[in-house]
Amino acid sequence: MSTLPTKQEILDWISGNPTLTAKRDIAKAFGIKGAARIDLKRILRELEDEGHLEKRKKTYRDPDRLPPVSVLQVKAPDENGDLFAVPLEWHGEGVEPTVLIVTKPSDPALGEGDRILARLQVVHEADHNYEARLIRKIGTSPQRVVGIFRKGAEGGRILPIDKGSDREWMVGPDATGGAKDGELVEAEQAGPKGRMGLPKARIVLRLGDPTEPRAVSLIAIHQHGIPDDFPADVLAEADAVKPAGLNGREDLRDLPLITIDPADARDRDDAVHAHADDDPKNPGGYVIWVAIADVAHYVTPGSALDHEARKRGNSSYFPDRVVPMLPDRLSGDLCSLHEDVPRACIAVRMVIDAQGEKLGQRFVRGLMRSQASLPYRDVQAAVDGAPNDKTAPLVEDVLKPLYAAYELLKGASARRQPLDLDLPERKIVLSDEGKVLSVDFAERMDAHRLIEEFMVLANVAAAETLIAKKTPLLFRVHEEPPPDKLESLRETAGAAGLTLAKGQVLQTRHLNALLRQAEGTPEDELINMATLRSMTQAYYSPKNFGHFGLALRNYAHFTSPIRRYSDLIVHRALISAHGWGPDRGKDGLSAEDIDRLELTGQQISDTERRSMMAERDTTDRYLAAFLSDRIGAEFPGRVSGIAKFGLFVKLDETGADGLVPISTLGNEYFNFDRDNGTLVGSESGRVIALGMKAKVKLKEAAPVTGGIAFELLELEGEPYESSGGGRGRGGYRRGGKRGPSPQRKAAKARAKDAKVKRKVSRQRRQKT
């Protein structure tokens, strides 16, 4: 283009291309090169001074226009049946724009009052300014129930599977959704509850046979008593919440914060940024920002939302669903740091030196705007030299400084030596119908580790700040292994020809030295598993006993208040400690919060374990369902557990655990040695121990219970001969009478002698 564009042409370009608004994008669009860029910069500055544009770092945006992704509330259909929506994030001074929702046949039904996250496109029509295409529904929902449908002459009834509920729900003939008798269904309340009679429900989802994989997580949710629907007053309170503004907050909207999450993340509660420190006193150092959603602004002490969040304690995550701690109006909307949308936050600015050591921190209560929502894989690919259209503009100024700061933190972590267990995480991939497509081990990239290191640093900063300000809080506590478990680990290591340092205060570096000895050897998995079993369970407490696993003296959870109540308490403590805002008496730490910190710590530690058990049971059931059509197949694995009733084998392929019953091991008696974690054959002297390589045949897989049973074929590469019989613990027969054989007597004597020696050895060490 030979001439400069007019101001109106520039405004039209920015309006039609909301993701290409950097100065270089505008210059490229109009063919502006060389010295003409100076004139373009002048025009943009004039548009900014005139109020037509606002500058955000290196991009421009019309302040009276909606972001390309926005939250909308659906209005009632007009006389033509068209759906329009109200933009909930409108901050302009002009007339509120009109948004038409353009739906696809595959979109869910939308009704008046529904909230949606939508992608917007500017149009110039007579009756609307934007067209919206649905990304997903968010917001409130009526009470739901999961149960077995029993068909009747006039519709039917639902028998809830929740053990705590014996009240049935009535389903009208026009509300069955085609459900068959005996099916597991999900239904929602239909109409207001009456004072008399059964409540009415409308079936919204047929889950089919209760034994099918899709029902697995729902069964676990109800079995473990995890609340999966919100009371009406909680939903009403969430529905009434309005977005927080800039009043009393530091404006961080020009800070190029980004969120990095899994590709399927539903909520985004943390954003990060880093840049080289320009302080000449800190050469090679970096400034790191971590911004967290300001949940405390919306969930205040004593409110209905607060009571429900404390009761739940945390969100629970399953392969096919999330049971959130907060209603979706908050967790998926106002407290989720969506791209290009203003969001209230509590942020911490941390300075690290060239060795990755934290020099100081400053907390602020702010208003931020995420510049990009990125998946882990895309971030890693961009830094590795394969950026896509979205990450390419961010590589130099945003992503590379993040990784440079991470490298410094990684060096500091290596010197601190947190416990370095090699325990890959399983990832279950489901089809739309809920069938298990694959079971893989989740990929671990530097992008994951970067976020982990940033979050750990922010958690330490929160704990140190509150300690310095003498403000009560909940610490994340992980105590060192108890002496008996540590001694068991030491004996396991010794049996494998490895050593664990003793005679000194145990530190994580001692355990890491043991893990490094085992790395690459046949005992690698055995030592990792034994080390994990020696650990205590982490918990929440107002008393600070440190975090052994992370090798940190002061640690608190600050970074996930959307899904953990502990973090909400820490946020309130920071608000009170800093005296932030006119509402600090309302949304800070209340007197009741302080009085019951101990009880709250116990409560949320229990709910955390409840979720872990439900998630583990769900995983077990999905794995059983995945293997159920492979009965008779053979698999390699490792002995992962020893019990008096048999041994457990973990499959290499899927990580599924199954039982080899002791009754299938042969007709000799097996002695269970709890201290050493072994089974010892009374006649053969055969020892079955943790970590041994095994080959098994799948005999049974029950999706309803999650139970898996194996037959042992090989042990340590040698065929396993069961000696027939299959009596397991039946002992030795002679002349029709059952009695101990000489070999069994000898084996028992050896076991007793070894046990006595271990006891004497322990007593000597205790005396010294």
C-alpha cells in the first residue's frame, strides 16, 4: 500500500481482527514498511489519546468492544425464536452491544438465564453487533440425582444410589427420556418441591447398565459421600455475584501474564510471568510474577458459599467429570483467568538471584488480564522451536524468560534436593460414550515442571510472609517417616544390596542417594515403591512442622483457591495481614476462621483423603473395565504388594494392580513376613518379595468392584511351578493326616531366627 490508512480504516481492521492488533500486525495488513512505520505509530498514539484505542503492552484494543472470548447470559427467545445474550463482561461507556447466539445442531439446548462461554465475531447488522458461537455452558443448574430407574404405569421412579438417601423421585411419563427399567440415570429436579408427595424429576442422561464404565465415577462419588450438587441458596448466592472492578486494586492488566494448563482444563486459577531483573545489584537474577484468582472476594466467611466450600474441602477429579468445590459461576467463570478478560487476583512478585534463591517477595491485590491461555504441549513445542500461530508471537518476550527463570529455580531445587520419586502418573482416555480407549502414562515436560516450581516458590512466599506478619494460617505439613517404616525401608534396601545412611537426622538427600543407587537396576521400582510406602500422609495444620518431601521449612498452599479450601484460608490471611481494600473486614480472615483453624485443618485433610480414595476406586474400576475383554491374556508386571492372603502384581502396560490369591500358589504353606514384605514357602523356601518381575495371566476383571485377579506364570524370568494341589496354606499331608513337614519346620525356624536377629539389632541401635 503506497499511502497510510485512515484512522477509520485502522479502527475497522482492529475491530475485524481482534487477535492481530500488534503494531507489526497492523503494519503488515496495510503494507507499511520502513520509515512509514513512524507515521503509523503517530496515528496509533493519536487514536489512543482520543480514547478510540487502549494500549495493552504491544497491542491495541478498542475499550468499547468485547473481547473475542466472553461470558454471556442467554435471554429469552424473541418472537422469531432467535436467541440473544447479555455480555457480562461489558466495561465500555457506550451502549451495551447486542449479541446474537448462532447455534449448531450439536450444541446443547440453551434457555433463559443460562450462562455460556462464547467466541465472538463483530458483525454490522441492524439488530445486533456481535455473533456468538458456543464454547461451553457454565453457571447454575437445578438439583440433580443419580439412581436406578424403575419403570411404572405412569412414568416411573428413581431410586437414588446414595446410601444416605432413601427418598425416591417421581418421573412423569413425558420426562423419562426413553430410559429403560433398571438403567442408571441422571435426573434433575422438575419444578418446585412440594410439601407433600415425592419430588418430581426429569431424566437428563441415561447412563445405561450400572456396571458400564460411564457409571463408574458416579458410583464412586456416591459411595464416598462426595456432595455432587449444590444447595439452592449456594447457587443463588453464586448467581448474584458481580465481577470485581479495579477499586482498591493494583492495575496489572498490562503485565503479560499467561496461563499454562492441560489442553482440557476447565478452570484456570494461576497465571505466570517472568523477566530479567534490571536491578544492577542483582546481576543474572529474575523477577517472577504468580497471579492467583481472588476467590476470597467472592466467597466470604460465613456465607452459604463458604459453608459449602468448607464442607467439600476440595474439588474431586475423575476421568470423565469434575466435582467442583465451588459452583461453575465462580470456578468456570468469575474465578477462572480466561484469556483477554479482566479478573480479580492476588499476585506475588518474587525476585530470585542468579542461583535461583529467592531474595524477597511482595504481595498485591490486583486486576489482571491474561494475554493467552496455552496448553502445556504447545508451550513446550514453541520453546523447542516449533511454535504455532498463537505461541509464535510470545516466544521471545514471554516464554523464553519463563524458561530462563525456571532454569535458575531448577538449580536451586537440585541443591535443596526434594524427594525425587519416579512414579509416573496414569492417564485414562475415554470416548464420548465413556468407554476406556487407552491407559497411558502421562507425559512429563519441562512446561509442567516450570509451573510446579513457580507454584512451590509462591507457596513458600505466602507462608514466609504470613509468619513474618504473625498472621494465623494453615500450613501444608509433611512429616518425616516414622522410625518403624524407616527401618523397614532400610532392611528392604539391605536385602537388595543397597544402603540407606543411618546414625544421623534423616534428610531427603539420603533417600535420593538410595534412589540413585537403585536407578537402572532390577531393584529400581522396588526401592521407589518401598520409599513411597515409608512416607507419612501430608495434612493441613495451623502448626508448622515443615514439609519433609519438598525439603522446605515453611510451606502453605496458596495457588489453587478454586479447588482447595486451604488456599482460600491463606488468601484471607493475606488480605487481613496487608489490610487490603475497604472490604478487608468482610473478606479477610474472620474470628471464627481463626478459632476453628485446627478443626478446619482436620476437616479438609479428611475430605482430601476421601477424594483420593474415590479417585483411586474410579481408576481401578476403569482399568478393570478396560481389561475385561482380555481374559486369558498374559502380561508382564512387578510384585507391588504382599499380604497374608496373596500378592499384588502391577502391570507394566497399564499400571493396573491385581491379586494373585495365595490359594493359587501351590500346596505348600506360605509364611507372611510383614517386616520384610515377603511370602516364604515352607517347603521350597521360595521367597516372593516386593519389586520382583512377574508374568501373569488375567483370570478375572470385574468393573463393578474394580477387582482384578491373576494367575502367576513367571517370577524373575523363571516359570512358576505351583506344585499342583492349589491348597495354598494347607500345609503338608502324610498318611492322610495334616502335619508340618521337615522342610516347613526348617523354614519356620530360619524365619524365627532371622526375626530375632532383627529385633536384637534394632535394640542395640536404639541403645547407641
